[in-house]
Amino acid sequence: MNKPKIAIVGGGWAGLAAAVELCQHGHQVSLFESAPQLGGRARSVTWNNMTLDNGQHLMLGAYQQMLQCLTTLHADTDKLFKRLPYRMLMLDAQTGQTAFDLQLPTYPAPLHLLFGIFNTPSLSFKEKITLLIRFNQCLNSPIKDDLSVTDWLQSANLPLTYTKNCLEPVCLAALTTHPHQASAKAFQRVLQQTFSGPAHFTDLLIPTADLSQIYPNLAKQFILKNGGDIQTRSKVQQLHIENNRIQSIVVNDQTLTFDQVILATPASITHKLLDPIPLLQPLVKQINQLKYEPVTTLYLQFKQATPLPYPMLGIVNGLSEWVFERSISGNNDVLAVVISARGKHCQIPEAQLVETIYTELSTIIPNLSPLLTSKLITDKRATFQCHPNIDSLRPCTETMVSNLKLCGDYVYIEEKKQAGLPSTLEGALHSGVKCAQSIIRPTLI
């Protein structure tokens, strides 16, 4: 019996994950990507003869879906990532002093967290005891009615130093949403995913290669090797629906037929493709309610190598939020500064922003080398805004059209009544795999 022909629209990480999963189980897959290259919003770019990413990313040992996907591709994760023990070293942009420093030793869980907190110089003994007790309550006490992260953390009565100088910056980075706007349920799942598992789940995985090499290129090789077809510069323009089924799709003005169609496009593109279809108007309205947040990455190239006290630093009381060494990926004279969500930086001219960030870095990095040049990359719709009760607005994989499914980091995957994963690479891969499995084993999903 021939397996169904499946079209996947979109060659980002979610679409690639769906294609790999389907090809692994012998399905006929054709993937269409409108851009010249695969990877979507997580791909490589070229600047000053260097290969960088269109946005700096950090992965965690808790990203089990990502690691499983890479295992499927026979990737050597020890070469793709530098695995570092968990450390949140937060420096003050105004004074250059340490605002908070939490290091977790390589002990089994939960001893790593216990010893890490007790060795934190930023807290008094009383605050350490309080943090141990109340952080455990935060991890394990279900949130009945969603609320903002700010309100949730205030009600938890955690030490203020830890809340302001560690948890709130981590929330902004993980959810790309300011804490006073962010979903406590979503942030709790991030914390549970990181701290409730084995000790190695807290490890920081810093890419040693550009993002295209880490997943898209390997996925492409796997798909082609296993009989799949990939067409870049191929824009899907229209979906033809009759009798509650997609009968054909139009790609670059050509009409093609498939048994199943997966839309792995960003929410805004999915909205445009579905808008002409009367049956799917409720879904279109649902997707249209999603709001988006930007992520800005500023690459700075210096006259000399620029080592940091730790390969990743957090920055408080400034415009900068996180700074990464690029030496791990071969660029010794480059730093990447990341700023998440809307903020004052969005209103500042680029030259002034570069000057301000260089001044902040000069405060926290002694004898910072002179700046040669910079590259600013802003993805204005990088992630959906992860506000309270966001999961009620996120579409599910299944649609009212029997042979049309959705995947992407904005798609909600219901699992044990947990909050959905935020808009991360882990969330995108998880959505793609689950979408494919709903075709492979429909009765089990």
C-alpha cells in the first residue's frame, strides 16, 4: 500500500523536523520553501567574510527534543555545542559590579541546585534558605489561574535580589516578553523543564557552528537521502479546498496535488494562506489575535580578541541584556549582544545604540578593545508575545480541513494539561515532530 504524498510548506526548523520524521517512516515528502535557503528565522548570514547567525541563540541541556532530532540525523552534538555548567553571571551596566552570580556544580540533582544556591555570594544565609524553600514551591505548585510573571514572583516572596537580577532577565530571554506582561504558567514550565529534571538539563549549550550547520543542513541531507524532495525559492500561493479537503496547492503558478498538507509557515504567512477559505475563518481570526515581539542582535567586531569572564554574561540596568563570546564558534574578535522584546532600544538610532552598548560593555569588561565595525539584526516578529492565557489563542495541529495540519513554534501542543512551550527552537522542533506523528500514528496522538 502506497503511503500518502505529503506537502510541507515552510523550511524552518518546524517544517524540517516534520519532514525528517515523515521520511524516517517512509512517507513521500515534498518540502517547499520560498526563501533561497532553509532554516527560517534560525539560519546563518554572512558579514565581513564571517558566517554568523541571523540571531544569537542559546540552547539548554533540557532541550531534549532538539537533542533527539540531532540524534536522528546522526549529528555529533559534542562537536556542535560547547556544554558548560549552568552559570548566571549578571553584571551591572552602570557600575560594572556583579549583580548576581549563581553557579551550579556538577552534582546529581537536586544537590547541584542546593550547593549552587548555598555558594551564591549574592545572598545572605537567610535569603538562601528562603530561596531554596520558595523556589521549590514555585516549581511544584500548580498555577490555577494564569497571571503575569511579575505578580507570580511577588506572591512567591522570593529574595528580591534573585528576582530582579536573575529570574526576571531569564523570563524576558525565554519568553521574549517583559515579566509584567508574561505568562506565569509558561515561565513555570520553562523553569520546570530546566530544574526539575536531571542535573545535566541545566547545562548551557553554546553553538560552536552557525545555525544552518547545526540543524537545517543536516536535515536537508537526511530528507534527500531518504527519498524526500526539497524545493527552495518555491512560494505556495494558494490552497484549493473542496468537500472539506485540500485538493491541490499552487506553487510558483503550478498546481500540484497531495494527500496531506502541513503548513509550517510563520503565523503571519499561515494567516494569509488561510484567509480566503470560508471554512477556516474562525482559525484565521484566532491566529490574527496573536501579537509579536522583536529580538535584536548586535554583532560587534573589535580590533583585538575580546574574552569575557564567562562565555555568556547577563547585563542589568542597561540597554544590553545578554552578551556572548563568538570565539566558541571561531570569531575571537566578535561579541554578540542580544536584546529581547520592545524597549527603549527600538527608538534609538543605530549609531547611538551601538555607542551606548559599547559604553556599557566598557564598564563591565576592563580594557575593552576599540570597536572596528558592527552589524545590527532585528527580527521584528521574532516570537509571539507570551502573555497570560496565551494558549487559548494558539491554534492546535489539527484544523477543520481533514488533510490540513499546522506546525510551528506558535502552535499549541497539549500535553498533560501543561502550558505550551514558548517560541523557541525547542518549541518549533517539538511541534514539527508531533505534527508528523499525528500523520504516522493518528490514533496515538
